[in-house]
Amino acid sequence: MTESLPVFDLLIAGGAASGLALAAAVKQALGDGAAVAVVDPAPPPSASARPPLRTVAIAEGPRRLLERIGAWDAIAPKAQAIMKMTIMDGGVRDAVRLPHLAFDAPGGGPLAYMAFNDDVVAALAALCGRLGVVRVGASVAGFRPGKRVAELALADGGTLRARLAVAADGARSKLRALAEIPAYGWDYDQSGIVATIAHEYDHEGVAEQHFLPAGPFAILPLPGRQSSIVWNERRADARALIALDPDDFLRQLAFRFTPKLGEIRLASRVEAFPFRFQVARRFVGERLALVGDAAHVVHPIAGQGLNLGLRDVAALAEAIVGPMRLGLDPGAPSALAGYQRARRFDVAASGLGMDLMNRLFSNDLGPLRFVRDLGLRLVDRAPLIKDQLMIEAGGAGREAPRLLRGAAL
């Protein structure tokens, strides 16, 4: 029975940004030469849904990828350029916190862009529709890899076949679990309180990271006189804060926000999300690759979650598009091994670096605070180090995959 089913070249479980970007990248590169499907039970975000809340930072390399595959034109009008990033260290009640480290946009261009996650996903979903990516409204319930194809059983009783399956279905990936690939990590006793804040004065494209005793407090510019906050607190404290009445919550927020942008008010609902560090033991399996949160979850201290996922997309697309052009198997062990080699070190280094930074700055120990502030000031006075940090954060260096450099596959 299953022998008569069509075989997709690429079948992606998960319709969020990383999965859709991969589908679009492969389909754009190969056109009718690739049969690509995305499986997800949820429809793409729509204008009728709740106003968006969660934001993403888009570094230069991933922005080039989005531009190359044809999604950036739809995202750009809704995105806010970050022209400067300042890092500060201080106490909750400090009315003024002086910058210890500042990054200015190189050559007058933006450091990165801020956008609502829903806007990015909606743009990628529309692009996939135009490119002819098949969308299957179901969830994966079974996975059986074979010599030539993998079979994926669906919760609605259907079956799909593919030469390569991709798990892009989030931190609690069902497909990763079905493939028996373990993920290791730890929970942080931290949650991020997320909200959109309207303010009296223009932010001028400046993003701020305030290192406070409970953890980082980020102010991230959005279009207009609005900013997104990611406010780290211990989990119990975060629950208590979001349970406050609006006036008391706003008072606590104002202590951390500081008065530089004038009067502030809530412009959205407020939610809290727990933080975790997690890395899959392998990024590949038999006829399977993992991308995005299915492969790794990192602390959001540097806003690299989506960027790491799009780096996965660039590396996997490059690993499989070339062989597919030659009529070779995208699920062959050699192609998947190349993808894993390309991503494991970058993910481990980035994830552990963000973990170390969070542990270093999420406390108020006097001697440690002195050392970290001294370190920030020394880096601020070392242009070569700052430039290298910006190159690494941007993900568009000379050794980066072609899509991250804005080149075609």
C-alpha cells in the first residue's frame, strides 16, 4: 500500500521559521526538481489572531538568507533596525546606568533587526505557498526510516514518505523522540517576562541590555515609539510579578526600564516563558536531520535563538542541494554527516558561551561584578575585539554557508 504513495525529497515536521525557511531555500534553489512538504497541525499566523508578542533578533547573516530566498521584502517593512547596542550593569533601583560596552553599526548599516516572530513566520509561509511547497495540516505520530525512504505516520491516520525527513518541530520535538535521539541540558531557575512597551520618546534604534542581579533586562526597539522587553527573573518571582495589578507591575517595570524614554505604558499582554539549555546528542539520524529548537535551545541573553536556527538551515540546504542537483540522495549518510560537522561546534560554542555569560552576570557578588565590569570596559576599548564579536554575532563571515553570505546555492 505504502509503495504507491508519492515520495517527497524533503519532508519537514514543523511550520515555524526554521522549517519554513529550509523548505523555501531548497524549493527556490531546485524549483520543480524538488518535492518539498511541511507538516504542521497549526495554520500559519494570520491577521485575525491575537496581536503578536514574541520578538526575534535577525542578525546580518540570517537577514541575507531571508533576502536571498525571497522573504525579506515582506518582513522589512515591519522590522526595526538596531543601530546601536549598549550593555550596562547596575542595580534595580538605579535611575541612571552608564554603558560599559557599546556596539555601533558598522559602516552606518544596522547591527541587526527586530521583528515579531509571527510576522517572520507569516512571510515565510506565504513564500512557501508561492514556491509550491506542500503544506500538510497534521502532526507526526510515527517514524520508520528505511534503506531508500523514510515513512512518517500521521496522527490522522495518513502516511507520508520522504528521502529526507527534518525535525523542525521545536524543543519538545516529537520527531526527534520518535527517532530515539536524546537531548541533554538543564533548566534555569529563570523565566523571561515578555511584553511590548510604548514610550514617550523615540528609541532611535538603540537596543539595551541591563545586567541586573536576577538576570538580564533587555530593551529591544520596535517600529514607532515602542520596544519589546525580555525581563529575566527567577521563576517564582516572575509568576509573582505578572500576577500584580497593572499599576504595580508598571511601577516595577519602570525601576528597571529607567526614565530615559519618558513615560511608559503597556502596549500588549504580559507573558512569562521559562528558560532552558538543551542540545540534541546528534543532529542527524537515519534519513533524518534536526534543525532549530529541535536540535538546540539556548539562553536568549544574546538573542541568538532564531539566528542559530537559520544557520542550521543554511548549512543543511548547502549540504543537500548540491547532491540533489546531481540526482543524488539528500538523505545519504555522507550529506548528513557534513551537516552535523558544520553545526555541532558552532552550536556548542554559542550555547555554552551564552550560558557562561548568563551565570556571570545574573548575580550581585561584589568582586565578580568588579571583574565583569572591568572586562566589559576593556573590550569597549579594543576595536578589533569588538569587530570580531560583531562578525561572529552576524554569522556572515567568509567561512559561513553561501546563503548567510547572500550567495545563491
